[in-house]
Amino acid sequence: MAAGTTAIILLSLVALSKLPAGQKQLRKEAEALRRKAEAGDAGAMYQLGVRYANGRGGLAKDDAQALDWYRKAAEAGHADALHYLQLREEVEALRRKAEAGDANGMNDLGVMYQNGQGGLAKDETQAVIWYRKAAEAGNTNGMNDLGFMYQNGQGGLAKDDTQAVIWYRKAAEAGNTNGMTNLGVMYQNGQGGLAKDGTQAVIWYRKAAEAGNTNGMTNLGFMYQNGQGGLAKDYAQAVIWYRKAAEAGNATGMSNLGFMYQNGQGGLEKDDTQAVIWYRKAAEAGNAIGMSNLGSMYQNGEGGLAKDDAQAVIWYRKAAEAGSELAKSNLRRMGR
């Protein structure tokens, strides 16, 4: 027995010695964390659960071990562990609904997989499976979401704008306002086998907007602003729709309304202070154009702001990280 024990210890030491230095350190940290957890430290229990769940920090991924440590942490009163287990139970209840044929549950489960929510690993393939089940069961959100996955080639699907149009149309014709807006975009851009048709785009944007969809409102405002889709250029109508979208929380609507204030269009007095207000709202809601425009207002000292290059750079960088080419150009001009 002693010889056997010695052999096991020696084999373990040999295996450990072959690990890169960084992995050795992580393994040591994991063992120290385990000792703390076994001594009753709720925070250590929770961290062990996190490491097992994600296969990180010197531990192999092990869902059973993760759940065991989350439960121990929760029983020891750890708030995050309790929250995790609550979310997990909600997801399991949702799964039971979906597997029992509830179309809303199917789509909601797809959303959870797509975003990696409720303790689920992000899994776009599973998202597509559940969106398709929901769509085929008549759920209009599932139709729209499946169209989105086809349009973007996600979840193991080849990018297929034609399939996207098919599912957006099904959703739109069944009354789904996101489907209406997305179908309008496909008409506006001539995608998915559709001839480019601004008039059809306006029809679908208007349907969506009048049904309360804020992206539809913003897109309809854009068509009025630019005189597209058979509409006469009408800044006043653009302002009306941008304001409706902005006041309903749409970040693009906020940014566009700020632009109309800055330029005194659509019956608005030129008002840089109002422009700054709306650009800031848009920026804080994650809109890259709003971030870039706010940076410009700081750089030029407009809208009641003191000229402040440091703040300008902060907002240009945020905008650049969110994909704004104009912000990247502005940073280069500033030598940043």
C-alpha cells in the first residue's frame, strides 16, 4: 500500500513538473482556494464554482463541480451564488416550458443562449435551434430572430439574405414590428433577392413606427430627412419621428434629434445646448455617432461646454471603439 501511494505521489509530481510556470501558479492558486472553501469561506466556494463553470484558473471545466460549489456558497449565504442559482432555476423552468411546446418559451430560451444569460454558456447554435422551433410554432419573435441569424450568418448558418427576407416577411405580415423594420431595411438596401425599393421600405417603416417600434420611427425620420422612398424632403416630419424615437429611448433617434438642433432644421431654432443634451443621452446609451458628436462639441467648446480636448479625446475613443470611422479620423488629427 505504501509503495502504491508513493508511486501515485511521484506520478503527480512528474505531471506537475511538466506544466508551464503560469499553469503551475494557477494550479497552486486553485488548491489554495479549495482549502479556503473547505474551511467554510463562502467567497472561495463561489469562486471555485466560477472557475469550474468556465474551465479557468487552473481547473478543467466541470459543470457538476461548479453547481456543487455554487450550492455550497449559496447555503453559506453568498449573494451572487444565490442569484446564480435563482437564474439557473428560471432557465430550467423556461426549458421545461419550451420542451413542452410553449412557443414563447422556445424563443426566450433562444435569446438566453444567444446572449449567454441565466448561467448558460453563449451558444448561437442552440439559439438557432430554439428560434427555429419557435418560428415554426408560429412565434413572430422567433421568425424575426431566425431571420437575423440568417442575415448575419450566425449559429452555424451560412449567411443567407434570402432566407432572412423570408423570415422577416413572415414576422412582419404576422404583425411583428421588428420584422417590419428589418424587412424595410432589406427593401431599402435591395438585399435578399429584393429589388432596391425605397417606397416599400417607407411602407414597412411607417407600419412599424405607427405600431410603436422606435427603430421604425428613426428609419422613417431618416427617409423624410433625405427625401427618399417617394417622400418629399421634410425636415419637420423628420424631427417629429426622431423626437418620438428619442423620447421612447432610441439612441439613434437621440443622436439624430441632436443633429437637427445643432443645425436648426425641421422648424427647430439652432440650439447647441439642446444638441449637447441629446448627443450626451445618445452617447451614454452606447450610440457611436452620439459619442463622436459629443466629442466634437467638447473639442470646439460648443453647446455651453468649455473647450476641453481631454473630454473630446475620451468621447472620440469611446466612439472609435464602437466603430466610428469619423472618431478615428478626429483622433488622428489630434495626434492621439
